[in-house]
Amino acid sequence: MGQFKQYVESYNPPRLHRAIQVVVPLAFVVKAAVNPTLENVLWAASLVVLILPFGIAPEAHAARMAALDRRPILSVVFMSLVLAAGLFAMLVEILGLTRTTSILIAVPVALAAPLSSVVRRRERPRGSE
């Protein structure tokens, strides 16, 4: 596992990948500016938060994510908000669910995912990392 982890952490994306990581969120921002519905704004916000920083400055973004990982409460709140927004937008836009149904699905899933990650991290023995 050590070699795989070392390879993945040292991976610096090629220029094409970085360009896509900049262009896609900006395209969704333009879409949200042209047609400002709740779903479009949430799509744009989610993609800007999740993809754009890595496309602009991958090393700095990795350092910021590592710093966020050291604060579990802040990390859970941040990831819950981003997951809820993105999942809500996906459920409404892609699956065509109503906003009420999408909220009832997105919020519990968005709260459960980061919390389960924290629980699993605490249950894992210290030497297995």
C-alpha cells in the first residue's frame, strides 16, 4: 500500500486535466449566471469548491485539505454542506425528483457520509495507516 499511496500523492495532473478542472466549474458558473435557478447555483458552487482549487493550485489545495482533515468537526460540517448541495442538485436535475424529495434524500446522506468516515477513522488501529 505504501508504494500506491506514494504514487497517488505525488501525482501532478497534466495540463489537460488541470484545464478541464478549471473550465468545467467556470462553465457551470456561467450557466448559473445566465439561468439563476437554485439547482444551477448549487451545481456551480459544488463544482467550484470541489474541482476548481485543484485545477488552479494542486499542491496548495492538498495542503488545505490536509489542514482541514486535522479539524474533524469543521471537516464534517464542510463536507456535509458540499455533499448536500451537490446531491440535491443532482437528484433534481438528473433524476427529476421534486425539491422536497431531493432534500429528504440529500440531507441524511450528506450527514451520514462524513460522520461515518470519522467513526471509521476512530475505530481503525493507529498502526494500520
